[in-house]
Amino acid sequence: MKIGIKSVILFLVIISLELFNPIYAFPNNVVQDDISENEPEFFVLAWKEGTILAKKETSMYIEVDSLGRQNINILVNKKQEPVLFTSNISTSVCADGECRLMKIQLYWTLLGGYAGFDPYPGFPLTKHEHDEFLNADYLKLHQLLLDNKSILKQRKIDELIDKPKQLDLNGVDGLSGATIAEVKETVVAGALYSCYVAWHLVHGVIKVKLKAYTLSKLNDEMVINMLYSNNLDYQMFCLNSIDELQYTEHHDRIMEIFDSGIPLVRSVIIKNFAENFWNSPELQKPIWNYFSTIDVNNRSLLLNHLDKASNEILEGLSSELKVMTKNQLKIYLLNLENKISIDAAIIRNLRKFSEANKYTYAYLVQNFLEDRE
């Protein structure tokens, strides 16, 4: 009973300090006032120098168990374009019979994804025994919050502790025990509960509400701004949203994304290019230059458009036969079969490949050449 009373008293004292301490100062990058000019301390998006963001209220909120609703605000730039969602979160974190106040400013992308956070000086996050987070601990929390498929999504807090012991201390939940090995490396040592609470605040139902809010306000300018972002979710969203004309207008940017993109992003680009792209030798030429370096599935997607490829592209591919699968090689040769004449440079490359005696499918090219004689 004494332990429970002390815990409750400690919690009330912390709340009092937060509400009534007149000398508390917010850091420059925490959006407590209406204006922010500084990049969040832990952030996943690119921050342009000179960015100034103003805070605007929304009707949305995030439900925090201990302290109720916390408002969600939107940060807009000088053009009044939305840039980020944010919320000043205050919530109690209780473990092992002790409760502490966790204060953190969270940021979300316009699609509801995790964008970053700012800790509050004066209210550092803490671990067991009241040890304050080190910078490495904050960085580890940042990496955890980046993982939207974390094991924390499917597990209750007591399932993450070996042999959990639950105490009923005047309504305060207490947890003791060692963090299970499956999650131990991804959370801050001694701060499982804080990590668990933060992850669920970031990746809870609020994500769906934030995206819905953005979609209700979406316009072409917002979409194009996302297209030029470094954020993968933004890029995927835009690539599936822009029309044929926009694909052509922003061809250079799309090729930049293709260059650095993961296989899924590249597949979306290839599938979404319109006919006017494949009908233009100049527009399609850059994408064929990636043929030997992209994954096998995207090579197949490219070969589906081989009938629109120029002789220059066909000649380039004749030097890349070694990276083709059996079916891909058949598709390439079938395309050549339908041509009345084949450039001499292509024939030379085909012959060189067939005579190398080190390629499994060289016989296909050899048979093709024999049939052409």
C-alpha cells in the first residue's frame, strides 16, 4: 500500500510541475508557439534551409489514456501549404510501481507516416531507476518508430516481458521482469514501456485520420511537392496518383526516383508510363540504360515494351544478353525475328555471345543465327 501511495503522489507532483512551473522554457525546435524555424531533432524528411512553419489547429486529436485528448495541429509553410502534422504529447508512463511523465513532440507526414520527434529539455525521457535517456537512446527510439511493422504492433505489453509480474497498486499498473529477447535489441534498455507507448501513439489509429484529412485537402501542388520529397511513401503515393501529362512534365524527377528506387518503386514507374512515353525514343531511352542493373522482374517489365524500342536500344541490349533469363532472351530474339533486317552491330554482339562457350543459353542465340543464314 505504501508503494502505491508514493507512486500516485509522485505522479501528481510531476503533473503540478508541468502545469505551474513559470520558468519552464521550450527548446527552439519544439513547436510550442505558432512559429517554428528549426528542423526537428530526430527527423526523416528533408528540411530546406530557411523553412518557416506556422501552426494551425485541426479538429483532430490523439487519445492518451492517462491525460485524455491531445490536439493534433498542422504545420504550414509561407504559402500556407501543409507540411507536417504535430502534437505535443504528455502522458504518464508507469512501470514497476512508479509513474513518470513522458513529454514528447511527435511529427507525422501528410500521409500519416512517422516523421520524427523532439524531446523536451527539462522533461527528458527516463529509464528504470530514473536514468535519463542518452542521445544514443533517443536515436534508438527514433529507429524503432521508423519501423511500422515492429513486433510491438501485435503484442500487448505484458507479452514482451519474461515471466511478467503484475501488481495492483491503487489502480497503477506495475510491470516487472526482463524484456524478451525477440524485442530486446529494438527498444531502449530499461525503457520498454516508454518505447511501447511512443510506438503506439505514432502508429495507432491516428495515422488513418491524418491521411484522410490530407486527402480531403489534396490538390495538384501538394502532390507535386510530395513527388520531389525524399520520402518513399510520398513518392509511391504520387506515382500512383499523377496523370499521363504529369508523368511527362516531371520525367526527369521520375527518372531520379527510378535511379535510386527500390524494385517496387521501379515497377510502379514502368507500369504507369503512358503510351506517349513508350512512343518517344528520347523519353524511354534513359530507362533502358538501367536494364543490366535492375532486378529480374523489372527487366521483364521493360521487355514487354520492346516492340516500341529503337534500334539504338536494341543494339544496347545485344551487349546485355548475359543478364537475361532464358525467357527474357527468347523475347529479345523473337523481337529481332520480326525485323526484315538487323543492324550489323547487333549481329556481331549476338555472334560474340553465342561463341563464348560460357553462357548457359548461348545455344538459343546460336540457333537464331543459324536460322537467319
